[in-house]
Amino acid sequence: MTVILNVLSVVSILALVALGLAIVFGVMDIVNLAHGEFVTIGAFTLAVAQGVGGSTAYWAALLLAPLIGAALGLLLEATVIRFLYHRPLDTLLATYALSLILQKALELTFGKHPQAVQTPLPGTLTFLGTTYPSYRLFAIAVAALAIAGCIHVFARTRFGIELRAVIQNPSMAEAVGIDTKRLKRLAFCVGAGMASLAGVLVAPFAAVESQLGLTYLGKAFFVIVVGGIGSVAGSVVGSALVGSVETLLNYQLDPSLSSALVLVLAIALIRWRPQGLLPGFSATHHMLGKG
């Protein structure tokens, strides 16, 4: 049970990061190399909040961090991304530069040493006969609720229907009256907000420093490719596969070797099933020349 809970804690955080990236990548065809920095911003939001208000400020940071991430995402989309649609190489370079700028800005402001972060729920709980840290159980529950909410919005609401229409055929979506520019802006904000929420959740059991987000960025990219580009459910399945295999391998092997083996597994799966485990709209992406 302890192993299962450890797997769930890794998978839940990775799925939050990957979902945010999948929304941006699926809707906007933006390879956002600065996505990991939104995870870092969420973690630093918690560090600053607790520096001012103590450990109980966690609850305020849990609410504020997604809003701050979404606001910064809106600023990034309005000032940079909006002018680089349909220019993938330029977007790649611009977001990589932004990633470096944000990392150095955090280092200049807070220093290179890890920031002090306290868990709001110290101690352990007995869960199904196993003693496990209370906060990790809380983080798993919050992440699961956020993921379920995202899937519900994507599958059952008007916003989700319009989002799927833009993913399938943006020109036709615009022709029937969907404001694709507004939808892309909202999608980018939602993706950034989810990454920042993941940053708050992971901060109490991670080193909060300027390169925290890089830990999740690379994994999130091959998670959405393995799961299926344009598929929200595929991102969750890909996160479950990648996170569980890597966590289980870490019990037997060096973490670096575990990561390498997971990458080999991902490459093999892509070779066997290029469209991903749950293709979603990736087939349409290929048909439209987007995939």
C-alpha cells in the first residue's frame, strides 16, 4: 500500500503538469518550454506566503498560486505567444528564452539556495492499514479533484465542446462563430494555472529552487505524446504509466537509470503506437497537417 500511495503521489502531480501542457499543446500547437516555470512560480508563491504568514498561509497560497499562474500566463500569451502562432520554431526559441529569464529572475530575487517551505499537515494517518504522511494524502486528493474537474469541463461543458472544436478544426470552429482567439487565451491561462497548482502541492516535499519546474517539463512532454496529443484522458493515462513505472524502478535502480529506462519505454510505445495510447484528436491533427 505504501508503494501504491507513493506511485499515486508522483502520478497525480505529473498529471496536473501534463494536463496543463496538453491543453496548450493540443489547442494552440505551442511547444511551451516555459511551462515548467509555472510549476516553479506556484512553489515560490507558497514560500513567499509562508515567509509572511507562517505555515497556515499554505491555504491562501493554494488559492492564490493558480490565479497568479493564470495571470502570468495571460501576460505571456498577450505579449509573446499571440504574435508567434503558426511559427513553431520561433515559439520554441521564445519560450526557451523566457524559461531562462524566469529562472535567473528567481535566482536574483531569492538566491540559489532552496526556499523554506512547511507542510500544513504534519504527522501521519493510517490509511488502509498503512501509516502514510498526512500531507501526501491531501496532495493526492486535491490533484485528483483538479484532474476530475478538468476532465468534466473538457467533456461536459460548452467551454470544453468549443475547445475540442478548436483542436479538431480551428478554421471551421471560427467559421461557426467560436472566438478562437479568446479560447486560446483562456486555454493558455488554464494550463498555466494548473501547473502553478501542481507547484504548490509538490513544494512541501520537494526542493523549492529556480529549476524545480525542469524536473517535470521533460516528463510532461513525453507523457502527452505517449498518452495522445489532444487527449485529456490520454495525458492522465500517460502520466499513470510514466509515473508508476519510474517510481517502481526507483526502488530497484539508480534514479538516473530509472529515468533513462522510462524514456526508452516511451520511445518504444511511440514507435509501436505513434498516435498515442488514447489518440483523442491526434488523428485529426495529422489529417490537418497539425500532428
